[in-house]
Amino acid sequence: MTGPHPLAEEIQDFVDGRLAPSQQASLESHLTTCPRCRRQAEQLRWVKNGVARLPMHSPPAEQLERVAAVLEHEDRRSPGWSWRRYALPLAGALVAAAAVLLLVSRRPRDLPDAVMRDFVAYGAAKLTLDTASADGPALERYFSRRGLAFRTRLFDLRMIGYNLIGGRVHRLNRRPSALFAYRGPNGQKLVCEMYEGRTADLPSGGEAVSHGGIEFRIFRRQGFTMVFWQEGPVVCVLVSNAPTQDVVAFAYAKAAKS
């Protein structure tokens, strides 16, 4: 894996062995050349291995001693402050905190919220595209080569003023997804994500609309509009901070071509 550092979620999924084989191999290759990501993976493995041995009520003594040893090492490095008195109590607190953090990180995030966050990250250049291309079929082949098991469909939206500019293999709420982006005539951004799932898994709320025999779920949050619909085993979602009626019209246009 070259280019930008992988997301923390991707490194966690790598440590847990949940990536597709090609993605697992690519990220493993990246770790051999990136000390920062390798260090993060090692830290996640340490937490995972520790929590795996954690009983329901109290951490095992050997786990406490291990964390205490780390703190004592810090004591030797910082002679002006002694950790020794607090080593075992702090060890217990750290192990317990690690368990809580791991559970929190595992909690699925609200899907509309996750889509909105992806759009914001993309707009802030914190979420970059793997490849730049205005060729829809070429991007579909790219997603297939990168290990996505479902069929993606990318459309030319130039007739409504939006140009395809590229895509990335992504993870939406820990689900493999295809993310691709369009740019409007005045620089407006429009992002589409596709993932295997069901619109029935979406949270309550939002507006349910039927158009052309297709059921759409529309969520509006903080000035962003997310429109979800089902295409066979795949859920599609469009998100933008453009006017809601425009985003809904784009979704209708894309869904009608299925």
C-alpha cells in the first residue's frame, strides 16, 4: 500500500484479520516501510491480546504486572517522579480502560452519520481518492481488482453538470465499500458510496419516498443530505451539502439507470 497512511479503522481491521486477502497483503506491505503505521498496529495488537485475556471482573495478575513493568520503566527514565507507588493500581486502570476503548471502537456508528463524516473528511482532503479517473467502467474494474466482492455501477452525470473525478476502496462502518466522487460546475462535491447491506438496517427517522418503483430514505443533518436506496444486495448512498432537492434528483437519476 503506497500513498496516504491507512485509516485507523483499516489498521484495526488488519490486526483483526477482517480485510480481504488482497487488502491484507497490501497493508502488510505498507507496514514494512511505514514506522508510524507499524507502531499503531503493534499497539492495537498489544491491546487486543491483553483484552482477550481479561476476565469479566478483574484483570489477570500477569497482565497487571506487564503494564506495571512498563510504568516502572518510565520511572527509571524519569527520576524526578516515581511511578512505583502507583504501578499496580495504574496497571489495572489502564487494562480496564483498554477494554472499554476497544468495545467503544467496535460499536457500529450510525450509518448516515458515518456517510456524512466521510464526506466532510473528503472535503477537507483528509480522505483521499485511490485513483483519479473520469472513466466509469475503468473505475468499476478497479474496484473489482481491489477485491470488492459486489458489483459497482458508476454513471456519467455530465448531463446534470457533475463530472466523475475518481474513487477509492473504503470502509463504511467497517463494511467494505466503493467510494467515488463527482465535482459540479462550481466546484460542488457529490460523493457516492456502495456497500453490501440492507436499507432496513438504517436507523429510524429520515424521510421515506417512493419514486419510479424504488424506495429511498432521505436523511438531512447539519446541512448535509444523504439519500439511500437498495440495488439488489447492495445499498447505494449519495451525500452532498448541495440543496436537498438536487441531491435527491441526482439519486433518482442514478437509481433509474439500474
